[in-house]
Amino acid sequence: MKRRAATAIAILSFLVLALFAPAVRAEGSEAGEAFQKGVDAVAAQQWADALGWFERAHAIKPHALSLYNIGVAELRLGHLTRARVAFYGSLALDAENNHAQLAPSLADEMNGFIRDIETRLVYLTITIEPAGATVTVDGKPLAVDPTGRSKLYIAGISAAADPSPDLPTSFETAVDPGQRDIVIQKQGFAPQASRETYPVGQHADLHLSLSALDATLHVESSRGNAVVRIEGLDVGVVPVTVKRPPGTYSIDVRSAGYTTYSSTVTLGPGGRSDIQAPMVKEQLVLTRQWWFWAGVGAVVLGSALTVYAVTRPPPPYNGGSSGWVAQTH
Amino acid sequence: MGRADALSPRAPVTLAATLVTLAAATLVMASCSDAPARPQLLVTVRSDVVLPSQLDGDPLLSAAASIDRVRVEVFGGDGSPTATRDFVVSGSSSFPVSFGVEAPTGSSPLIRVTGFRAAWEHLGQDGAASIEPGVSLTRLAQKTIVGFDRIDVVLHGDCFGTPVDLTSATTCVDAARRAVPATTLDDPEPTVASWSGAREVACSAAGPSGTLCIPGGVSDIGDPALHIVDLVSDIIPNPPRAVLISPFYLDETEMTVPQLRSLFTAGKLPGVAPPVLSSIDVECNYTTTKGSAEKQAVRCVSYETALAACKARGGSLPTAAQWEHAARGRGRGYRYPWGNQEPTCCAAALASGSFGCNPKKGIGSYAVPGSCNGIADVSRDGVLDLAGGVREWVLDAAVPFDACIEDGLATDPTCAPEDRPRGSTKGGSTSTPLTAAEASLRRGRSSAMQDVGFRCAF
């Protein structure tokens, strides 16, 4: 039934285009020439070409009839949202010109097309998480309804490079029926995509949520074999690059004979932090002199041996190459 | 007085030092003479997989067969962990690694040893570090302590991805013993990198014309981000797991329009439906006579037609695992066929129209790295257009591997349950965004859409 209605619209559109073409041709040679090429393209069923010519004609000399024809071409190409905008624009331009650019019957037909389109559009109630994310449909951002006739966000009428409007966390949008690629993205989060085929006139709910991207932490050091620890866990020898969820992490960079470098870094979603750890040789202090420790060692050894001999502690556990002994209690 | 004068000023110090030394020596001898051994285990962790330091010197070794961390967890009598420690193992100076386990005589502590690569460790939302089970090597060991005792725990490459069972204390030991008691003893002292899967396997014979050899070996496929994916998308969950792939041949390019036409013309595809042009899918390009898309990958091909075409050539479609093995550098874990550098418009035939690029459709149009910051849509083995061009059919059904492949190291896996239609697609296309070039992504069974084509494996 709907296919029959669409066919009827296409046939009617073709007849109307042929009927009104001379009126536009008379208004300017360049615009008229473009308009005529558009009409020729319609005759050849080259709707994409026709759309281009009518857009050009309208750009040279704005006319309600050109906008009407743009709407018809968009409709034939299956671009319902774009057709709707064009039809509303045609009616508004005609009204600005005291209804001198469109025959009343044509305006009535156009209102009929708009009602038909608004019945066939797909209405999605989209809930996004987190706030501030942008949503694109088939690669293009949503747009506030330019006709001012609804609070809908309209898909398909913006260019891919257009800025995205600030979206509330829940909103209603109108999209063309058929297969739609809906993508939600936000800096620092992994984009999520939804590919669904929506039948004509469907009302549906769509929940789109993003998960935060892991952040990248890269640690280098002025000393090549320094070991990097994050939150007390060894992660490797510099240079080392690790992925971590957003958060705050303590970082130690250690190398024998050098002062341990410690720092705290806060990683944002999808962010990157590069740390250059300067390794400074430990100062020669008293406690680092061999003779000091030799003396201390002699005293400690003597004391320890004495105590040891008296208390006779059991021998230490063998920790192997790592020196680590696991407790089982 | 004269006797006192005869002594050196240091004599008392020397005498005292001598006495102290003799006393200390006596104490040491006394204390060391009968020191009783304390009951404990001395555990040495060995392995036959690869260490990071070996990878640079031997390009035939697979990075996916390597470990750079060893995590040791010791469980007490009540089954709860009592001690955990991670060891960085980079080369022979840090491996094998040994440690002690203190326990009373007669007790049987349970020890879990996990070998993994740090790249596969990630922090969960609770802040706890977890390891991807599908790409790690885990072994349980248990022995009743009688005085001082030693055991070897060997991490065999055959056990990649095979889980252990703490409740029943069963573990994988090697290929022939995948679920045996943790008390099973290992063969002593394996040599690192001696595992048969550690080294790539070359193709044994020449392949068909237009194909390239993809050497076999172990490969990690999947991505941690694909544990859970958006339920409304058609991306298939693909958590990381190690797989063993046999050498095979893969078409250097996606199948072109004239290549498919020649199969139909030669009568090699009886009863098979050719791709059709469509007013909706305007990118469809198959023609029965010479047309304008002779140098393009054929589009709008159904799974059935693609499979029949490959079989007519004596091959088949690649499996998802074969495709990912070829596209991710055969064990090197590349995110994209060229490495890990993020794709741009000049890297591959991707993201047309509203996605912002203007891709060239001819096969091999992105084969020269010099014009795009050193990257090109060329794999490690020279295979072209794996990232872009058309999405490519693979044999596996559009279900996660977990649906029909058991845990553990699977050889040449393919997942095709009988109750699901076969076929899913790998790779990005001119109709997908740049991010779809990621080689770990696999998408659902599509109809013969305008960006779906194929290449064959042999």
C-alpha cells in the first residue's frame, strides 16, 4: 500500500515538474537553464542529477518551485527528512512572496506530501550515556528541526562536517526508514555503533552507552634498565607503555645505585601521559661508605653471632633465585 | 716499664681483635655445625615457550608464543590465597625463576603459576589486575612437604588458554595431559623456545597463482575490548585466545570483477547466482561483460556465491582465525595489517562519503607506504587491502568462538554450529568508518551488501 502511494507521488511529481518548468525558466537564463536540465534529468529518471540541477537553480535564484522540485527529488531518492525540510521551505518561501510562486493546488499537494512523509518517518527515542556525547546517523550529525515545527532532532539534513547540537540525555529524533548506522561518540570513550533496519513509520527506543577508553601511560628514564612499578606491581623495564583504565596511579622507577623516582599521575579516559623519570645517582653519604658499614658490620656481626649462638635460630628458608618465600598461613 | 715500652701502641687492639675473631669463628662453627633444615618447598618455574630477549635474535619465533611475566599464587589449606608475587622474565638472566614456599611438614600447599604477557593484563573496575585467560599459560602444582624438598613447575606451550580447576586441583601439563592432578610431576628442565608451536612453519609446496604463503604458527586473536559489545550492533564478541594455525595460501588481492566473471564464463559455477546490480546498493559492480570496474574488487557477493567461487578454484574461504592470523602479523598482535599506527584516509580504502574520505576503489591502490606516513594496506606477508576495500567473507558463523570451540589452544579453529548459517565478514570497506579497519573486528552475516566481497584461501 505504501509502495503504491510512493509511486503515485513520483508520477504526480513528474507531471507537476513538467507543468511548471516554463515559469522558472523565464526568471533568469542561468537559473532557468539549470532548472531545465533538472527537468530533463527527471525525465530520464536520474533523480540524483535532477537534485543537483534544482539545487543549483535555487542557489542562483531562490524560488519556491525549485525548492518543491528539490523536495520531490529527495523524496524519490528515499531522503524523507530532507524532502520534508525542502517542502516546508517551499511553502515558507511562497508565503514570503505573497503566494505568487506556487499554485494553490500545488501547495495543497505539498501539504499532503508532508503529512505522508511524517507518517512514514521513523521516530526514535534515543537515550545516551554519558551526557555530552554526539550522535551521528549514517555519518552525519543530528540537527534541530529547521522548520521550527517540532522539537525533534532530524537526521540526514546536516553535512558530515556540521557541528553537532548539544543533545539532552534523552530526546526524540526522526530518521529515514531503512538501514541506519547510528554512532555515538565522545572524546575519551570507545565509539559505539548500531546498525538496524527500521520499517516505515516505526516508533522505537534506542539506548546508546559508551565505555571509557583505557588511557596510555608511557614511562621512560635516563637509565636504560630501570624497572617500572605501577601501584606496586612490576610492569617492565623502561621504556614501557601500558594501558590502564582512567584513574590515579602511583609510579615508581627503580634502578640499583640510583634514587628511586616516584610520582603520581592521573589518567583521563583515552588520555596519554608520558613520564620521563630522571634517575639520579645516590649521594655518597656516610651510610654509603664501605668502611662505615665495615665497622658497623663488624659490630653487628659480632653481636649477631653472639646472639645467634645463644638463641640458635633455625636456618632461613631458601627463597631460590628470587629470594621470595611464600607463606602458607 | 721497659717491657711495656717494648709493646707497639697497636698491640692491645691487635690482640683484642684476634681474640674477638677467634671467639666469633668458634661461635660460627658452633652455630653452623648442626643447623637443621626447615620444612619447605623450593619451586623452580621453567618453560618451553619464548622469552622476550629471544625474539629480536630469531625472527622465526612468534611473539604470541612468548611470556614476559610469571605470576605465582600460593593457596593455604582452606583454599584461600596466602601469597602472590609477579616476576618479570625478560631473558635467561631472569629465567628460570625459583622461590620458596614455607609450610609445615605434612601439608600440601597448592601453587598456581601463570605465564603471560603484560600486554594482556588489565585492571578491572574493582582495581584488581586480571589476566586474559585465553592467552595465558596456567599450571597448578601440589606436593606434600616432607622436610626440605624441590619441585619443577613447567609451563608448556601446549597449555596456552587451558584453564585449571582449583576445586578439583586438576591442571594442564602438556598436550597429552590437559586435566590431570596437580601432583603430576613434569619432565625436568625443558629448553626455552623448544615448544613446537613457538616457531613459524613455512608452506611446504608452491601455492596457486596470485596467492601468497601465510606461514603457520601460534597467534593471538581477539581483543579485550570485544569481551562484551553493544548488543544492538552486529559486531561479534571476540575475547582474546591463542590459536595454532597451519600454513596456508591466501589470495594477494580481493577477488576482482573479471576474475569472478571468468569463473562464470568457464562454466565452473553451475547453478550459482551471480551478483546483481541494485538501485539501492549503488556500489554493486559485477557485469557479465567488460565494464568500468575491471580493476575493482567484486561487490554485492553472497556468502554462497563466494564459497562456490573459491571451491571452483580448488580452495575455500578463509576461516576467521586464518584471516586474523594473516592480518595481524602472524603472532605479532598488530591492530591493523601494517602495525599499530591508527588509520587515516590515505592508509586504506575506507570511509567514503559522509565518513570524510574519498577512497580509491582499484585493488592495491594503497600498497605504497611512502605516500602515507610510512603505512600502507599491506600485511606482513604482502597481502593487499585487508584493512579496506570490501568487507570479506570468512567461513565462521556469526557467533563467538566460545559457542563451539573449547577452551585451550585450538588448531585451525572454525566455529560453525549446525543451527546457524555460516559466514561472517572481516575487514573494513569503503562504506565503513576508519575504525572498522581493526583486524580483530568481525561482523555479522550480512546479505550481499554493496561493500561485501571476498578472497580465497588454499
